[in-house]
Amino acid sequence: KKAVGKSIQLHSEKWRVYPMKGTAAHVLGLLGYNEDEFAGRYGLERSYEDTLKREDVDLYTNFFARIFHNVKKLVDPTKAPEGDLISTIDPQVQLFFESELKDVQERWDSASVGGIILNPKTGEVYALGALPAFDNNNFQNESIDTFKNPLVENVYEMGSIMKPLVVAMAIDSNSIDPATFSYYDEGSVRVEDYTIKNFDGKGRGTVDVQEILNQSLNTGMVAIGKKVPKDTYRSYFENYGLTTKTGIDLPNEISGLTSNLKSNRNIEFANISFGQGLAVTPISMVHSLSTLANGGKRVTPHVVKKIEYTNGFSKTFDYTESAVQVITPETAAEVSKMLVNVFDAYNNGTSKLPNYSVAAKTGTAQIPNPQGGYYGDRNLHSFFGYFPAYDPQFIIFLYTVNPKGVKYSSQTLIKPFQNTAKYLINYYNIPPDR
């Protein structure tokens, strides 16, 4: 008999396994091929490619040495040191948060949903998610658009959640005195050739700043905005960080569409006062709103808190020392108190959390029509809240694009905010402040 020759072939392959099957996919990103190059393509895989990659020695001559003898590679001083990332993301919080986002999308058949949980004092991101999402273990059939992180790569007109920033600017710049300012609301106001209305078209008579926020009155915000010089608007919005990138350590971040701030037309600033006419990324929005929760300071958001290098060294990231003071602590505290009153009043007082103060605001914005103007039947819902309001540990931001069969964000986003806030309170054992 003729012997049949047999051989054993050994092949070395590269791959990455993500144990949580798509959880935090937009944060982590993925590894993929571009022709013959295998590298990080999205998320942290791309931002920290030089740190995360492991340079191969010769795949043939060193295969057994690497497998059976655990031979360490010599360090090349000309190359960036390799290392492991320690993320700010809490896996359990991320899992819970993504389940809440999924519930919003499924219940309201939204085109997209997203959210961020951030520590306003440190800038650490505890959770960041968006839908539609992808499984970074199995992504061959996904479209390129799904890989994009809409929280840093898409811009939206955010609507009424912009109002607290405008109120804070007006107070901080001494353009209004919240103790004495009032406005007679007729339900609409004429600015140049345009008519601006409240969400329901109804007037409320004489209202103060608190009531303008409580009832989210566009006409009242126009009245407040008129008191602020245009150059002051530009300066504060720049200091809020709304006109630039945040610097978050995720790839492809874009700047907002804020050219209307350069205009001298009154209508542009009237629209900006209630959150239309400017389009910003969700991360930029929560970054700016966090100044209200952090004594007026703006801290860089980030998802990596430490790098542990394979050479034994490590690097810890702390952005608090470079925080920018945007408004005074007194202004931040005053607006926070107003926002606590806003949340306490939602749904006739049934939405507030027992024993916890929450500073929050809803937003409902029209979606621009590429052909001009705005869609009459499509809205973006947004919401933010931070708590405990006078010593905040968390700020939660939520948005959903074009939810069906529902008009206002108070109907779509307050419940998932409540659920998430209660989860965080229990998970981190946050003591009550009321």
C-alpha cells in the first residue's frame, strides 16, 4: 500500500472578541480590514490604535516561540508604547441604559435614539449609546451609516433644552434680573417678518423667568434674548463650547452648525433663544449643559480614564484642572434651582423622584426639511436632567428622532429618565438630599 502523506499546517490570524456582543459598540468600535491592513476602524479602536495594536514579529519563524515559550518582544523606543485602556464606561450601567434606549425606539418607532450619562464634575462618561447599533463581533452585513457614532458625528437642532443656557447667559451677563424680569405673553410675537408662537399658540399674560421655563414659552425666551447683546450671545455660546468640538476621545467628532451666531438679524437670535437655528452634536449639548451642574465649569468629556502600558508604566487622565469657568457658581445655582422647580412641576408633580432633587428640562424641536423650512409632522425630542441637583453626580441626556404618534418629549423621555435615575441611585447608593 502506498502511504498517504499528511501534514499539519499552522496559521496565525488576528481577531478581536467583544464579550458583550455589541454592547457599547459605538464606544468600542471594531477592528477591520482595509485591503491588507488590519486596524481599528471606529470608536476607541481607532482613537487609540497606536496603543491597542500589537506589532507582529515574523509569523513563521516565531510562531512556536510566541505560543509555547511566551517570549516577550523587545521594546522599540521609536514606536508608541503598547497598552491597555481602562474605560470610564460602567458595563452594568451601559447594559441598563441601552435597554432603556431600545424601549424608546420600539415603543415610538423612532428613526433613531441616543443618550449619554456623564459625571459633570469630572467629565467621565458612564454610558453612551445609540440606536440603530451593530454587533462588533458580526458586522459584515451592516451599512456604513450604522457604524457612525451619532452622538459625536451628527448634529441636531435641540429645541427647548437650550433655554436654560440662554437664561443663564442673560443672568450671568446682567442682561436681566430674574427677581424683577417679567413679560406679557400674548401667545405669539413678531420678529422682523416672522411670527413666533408658543408650542400651543396660547398666551399666559404676565409671566416671570421661572414660569417661562416651567411652561417652556418661546415668546418669553425671545423677550429674554432681546435683552442680551449679540456679541454677548456669541461670547457665551463660544464659552459653553457649542461652537467647537468638545475634544472627547472618540474619532470623527464634528463641530456644530452655528453660523447663525455670526448674523446680525434679530430673527436668528430669536430662534436661537428657544433652541432652533443652531445644530450641535449630542455630546456638545450635554457638555454645555453640564456647566449648570458643575458650578459653571465646563470639563472635557472622555471615555478613557487610564492607560496601562505593557512596559510597566501607566497614564491617568484628569481633566478637572483644565476646566473652563463659563458662568459664575451663583448663576449656575440660581438656574439649577429654577430647573428643580421645572421638574417638580412636570405632570402635576407626579414625575419628581421621592427624596431627590432633580434639575431637568424637556425639549421638542422641529426637524429641518432639506428642501427648506421644517417638516410639519417630524420632531426631535430631547431631555436632560442632573441630580442630586445641588451636588450632581450624574447628568443624563436623551434624544429621539421622529418618534411616531406622539408630539412632546415629556411623553417619550421622562419615563426612561426616571428609570435610569432610579437605577443609578440604587447602583451607586446615592444618599437622598430631600
